[in-house]
Amino acid sequence: MNIILFLPPKILLQHGVTDWVDAIGPQSVILTCASAKEALTRSVQDGLDIRFFQNFNDSPEVELAAIDIARSLPDPLCVALAEIDVLRAARVNDYLGVSENAAAQLELFRDKHAMKIRARDAGLPVSEMAVVRSALDIRHFVDRLGYPVVLKPRDGRGSNGVCVIRDDAALADWLATQSSSTFYNTMIECFVAGDHYIVNGLYVAGQPILVSPVRVMTSALDFLGGRSHDLHMLEATTPLRDRLVAYSRRLIEEVMPSPPTLLFHLEVFVSPEGRIILGEIASRLGGVFFNQEMTEAWGIDPRMTYLKAMRDPGFQRTLRPQMMAEPERLVGQLCVPPREGVLQTVPENCPFDFVRAYRMSGVVGRHYGQMAFTNAEILNAIVEGRDEAELRARLRQLEDWFHSACQWQTAAAA
């Protein structure tokens, strides 16, 4: 197949030209955002056919351009690696006849309300929820079930627009931010009290290659609020690890209309009683540093493996010895959000030998505000450890060192 890859600049810059060409082939085309054209021209454009679009995420021109490009290629296939592009690529494939009803099936990975209804009908626990079309729908829900509740877009990404409402005053504040008395894309659900876990994974030709559960120490909402996002893998002796793997496999293999070759990102909560409750599942890998985390843990790059399998279905035969193998090492990841202010100094290198990967994206002299999506961090790092306790200790050590090495000029200081 000749791949037409819908790809945000941030992911494109995480791999070199050789890796991309090896994964998608020399005749493939990459569609991305013109906002990063200068950086991409400097680093990865040579050897890659990159087409740039203004306002890429929201531009309706991208899908029509993909159709025109597909008509110039033998055996074209549109592929997406980011949440915002999943349905766009599927719609083009359906139009071209490469797939049938792919967009309708993948819609269930985007519409969180429909997704949870499907899971609930299959017997998997979900929180109480409802579609919200007006303030009265919220009032009825709260009258029946009480606070706290969560309000969010049904097709949200990166935790954008998610709000925990704990009382009438907070609800009034939230309603004051709405631009209409009628809501078209909102849902409400009961807040789930429990520990937060994420499972990322890769399927090729219907077979699980990697299924990786991690414990989340700091929630995505706290991450957006300014706290560092830290999480780590589970030891093989932790009983919950096998339960999360089995849960993920049931959801992918029996409940959701999953493509045979699939990257997935699953979020669940585990209640104090031990029940696994669905948060959401997406048909793409998680953001932040999950691809690097899994590569360091297993020695397999899930993103590039997925692309090779999409381009060449015969590639699956080379993966059989690696299917559901144990990881080579335990790792955790740290993602540090920006503060509000101007970044003055930042450490480009890390002194700790337990840090396996260190990606600094903070730019000295740039003014930063609070993140809107969980993909605007200034540092990503992967640490290794012998067990979960050592991973947590090393993540704290790395975070403390990083904050002490950064200097910010805030509005109050100025």
C-alpha cells in the first residue's frame, strides 16, 4: 500500500527521516500543519513528501486534498496517528472504496457516550451518564444522582473541555462560560472515585502484540492544572496487571468494532472494591510520551510497527515471536507542564543514568500559559527501575531536579 499519513507536526518531529521512510515507504505522502513548516523543512522534509495545510486540524480542505492525492497513487491507504485525524482518514478510505463503513465503526471510538452504552450493554461497568442538551438536563441528573459530576464533550481529546462539578456554585460558573442555552456535543456522568490506570496497545491482523497497563499517579485534569503527569508500569507480580490486560482484550476483541490492525489507548478507573470502570478508549496510541515508553520497555516501536503493518499486511509474520512477550524492563514516564510566564533557563541534558529518554521541548524566552490540551508539556522523560516503588522514587527525584534547574519570569516578578 502507498500510505497517505495524516500527521501532526509534534509526532512527525519525534522520528527521523529514515524511520519514516522505512515505516511508510518512499512513495507515501504526509499531510500536516503549515504552522511547523520551518522546523520540518530544517529537520525532516528531505526524503519525505510533505504537504502543508493552514489550520490543519480543522481544515475541511485536507480530506478533499487526500482524495486527489490518492487518485495519483497505486493502492492508496489513508492512515492517522492522532485522535483528531482518525475519522478524517476513515472517511476518505470509505469514499475511495478502500474500506467499508470504517468511519461509522470508528465513530464509536470517538463518541464517548455511544462507546459507553456499547460497553454497558456488553456487561462492562460504566458510570451513570446522560446526554446534555440544556441546563435542565444537568439539573435533572444532579437531582437524581447528586454531585460531583463530570461534564465533557462527547468527542473530546486531550482532556480539553473536561470539568468536574462539585456543587451548585461550580455549576453556575461553568454555565456562565457557555455561549448558548442549547448544547450539541456534551455529556454528563457521575464522578468515579478510584485509582486511574491507562492501557496502551498494538494489534496486528487481529492479534495482540503489546498490551501495556500503567498506573497514573497524577490525573490528566491535574496535569492541565499545572501538576506534572507521572505514571509507571505495573510489576508482573501485581495481580491487577493481568486483570487490566484481560479487560483490555475483551473490550478490543469482543465489544468494540475494532480494526484488525489497531493502536489503542484505554483509560479506566479501579474502584476501592476492585471494579474496573471504563473511562474511554481511543483507536490511537496515547499522547505525551507513550510511544517512547513502550519502545523503551519492550524494544518494539509500536507506532512504526503499526505503520509497517498497515503498509504491508505480510509484515505480521515477523511479529509472531514478539506477540505478548514480557517487557525487557520496567519504566515510568514524567511529563512536566509549563508554568505561566516566560521560560528563562532550562536544562538541555539530564545527569541521571536511570533516565532512558529525555526530550526537552521548552523554548527559552517563550511565554507560556496554562495548557488547554494534554500535549503541550515542556519535558518528557522515561525512567527505569527494578520495581514500582523505585520507579516512583526516581520520578520524584527527576521532577525535583528539573524544577530546581528551571527559572521562570512570572507576571508578578516582572
